[in-house]
Amino acid sequence: MRIVRAIRAAAVLSFLLTFIVTPSPPAVAALAALPGGKSTYVVSQGHLKASSKENWVRLGSYRFAADGTVTAALYLWWQRHPQARQRTGVTPDAGCTTKAGGTQSRPRMCEVLTAGGFTGAPDESRTGTYTVSGDVVSIRWKIAQTWTEQWNVRSSPDGKLARLDLKSSTLATHGYGYGSNATLGTRRAMSSVKAFPGKLRQDLTSWANGKIVNSGNQPFGLSSFRTCATTTYCLTYLQPSSNGACQKSGGCPKYGGGTAANVSSIQYYLTRVSNSDRRDTLWHWCTCLAMERGEFCYTGNSHVKPLMQIIDDSGAFRGWVGAEASFSTGARGADMLAVLRLSDFR
């Protein structure tokens, strides 16, 4: 009997010792909720104020991690440091352009230009922390000056895409963003862009000549663009005429709309900048402006609009966020800056 009691006592003591000395599992840090459930966003934002000539636009990416940190990689164009337009190295072939002047159905065979620096690496990289409360994501960047942002987050009806609309910022005045769980290295070829079955519409806020112009819900005629046979990573379009642009009073006194020549066509080029990330670019200019200068390819103040493809969770193309960074070859008052989005989810 004594032996049985001794065995039982030893068993109880062993159990108690095990309970006491076994360490508790380490606490697991709470994971942050990704904004809209998406990790990778392409973002366009700008500081655009009518009274300022120190406006800027930024274009690039935000990547959110589950530990509550966010990393930005952005291109910056600033009126304090204007950058000349840059050659992309892309000249569309004869299948989608022409070497002839005059009235044509195809734009001119010209090397596509983009905003200065966009063919290289991003200008800046920064990190910060974020929190999500309801449908708002708040970001605090870890930089020398105070920079905080709040974005409203919306999910697309199919759940494959999330949208950011700028709510407030200590530095930016306007901004757009789109995110999914596709990597930044995921992009679609121009053949897929051309075949996009949806309808893209543009929202844009621009600065020029000391004025802010807001343009919303404007259709983007992607179906009008022509596919290039050899340079398959480029699309082109010659808009036959325009009502507001390319006019006699708009810099074309000899050849523009309202003159005897009455040329108000616009040359459009849409091309890939990188095959390994989301970068594309849009370049356009009035035909009459080149004619006024006796040029075939316009070397003046053309519109350069760097773009970042919007890609959803399934890897499908859904449009672009973009910026205009067209710095004048003359005074800063003639610069053209903008933030924009072209998307089927707005």
C-alpha cells in the first residue's frame, strides 16, 4: 500500500514540475491588415497649387507588409529641378507610322519621348508605417520632415483590385492608387492592352499657366490605337482633328485649326518603357506645332506622360495611373504637370 502511495505521489510531483518549468510559447505579433487585402499598389500623386511654381508630381509603387510597414519607390518631377524630355529608344515601325508628312491616317515615324529619368531607376525610396481603420489606410513616412497620408480604400466588385483615393496629406494635394497581390514584375504586353475588353475612363488634375484644371470621366479611345507590326510593344494613333487643342490661337497661327491649312490633328504614341516592371509612357503633340517649326518630329513642348500599369490579382490589365511631367524649354509658367488615372474601376 505504501509503495502504491509513493508511486502516485511521485507521478503528481512530476506532473506539477512539468507544468511549472515548461515555458509558455512566445507571443506572436499581431499581423496588420493589408489595405483592401492587397500588398502592392501603383501610385500617382502631386502637389498642384495654382499660385505655386514649385509644384511636383510623383509616380511609382507602395508595398505594404503584414508587419505594419510600407515601402515606397517613386519617380519625382519637380518644378524646382525641371528635367528635359528623354528618348526611350523606341521608334514605331512603318506598320503603325508614316515617314510622309501632310494628311495621313498614321502618325509620324518619330522616336518616342518620355519624362526625364523615367527610363532609369526611381529617384527615391522611403519606408514608413501604416494602420488600417475601416476603409481608411493611414501612413506615416520615416523621413526628416513630417509626412503623413490618409487614403480611402475601395474594393472592386470582383474583389481582384483595390483603389486608393487620397483623403489627406501633409504634402500632396491630389493622388490615385490601385493595388493587388500581383508582383511589380507582373505586366501585360501591348497586345493584351490593345485587346482589353473593358472601357477606360480618365480622371485628371493638371497645372498649366498658373491654373488648375480638373477633368473627370473622360473616355480613352484605346480601340483607336494601331498595333505596330515589328515594335509590338508600341501602339499609335493619329487623332484626325481636335476642337480645343491645336488651334490658331494655341500656338499654330499658320497651320492650326482656324487657319487656311486647318490642321488640328494630334500624334499619339503609347509604348512600353520596361519589360520587367509596370512602366509604360504616353507621348502626344499637335501636328501643326511641328509644322510651325519646320520639323517632322516635334522637339518643342510636347506632352510626356509616364504611366504605371494597373494589374489585378489574376494578372489582368486594368488601366494605368500616371503623371504628366512636361517641363517647358522656357519659363516655369509654361510647364504642364498632372496626376491622372485611366481605369475601368473608378
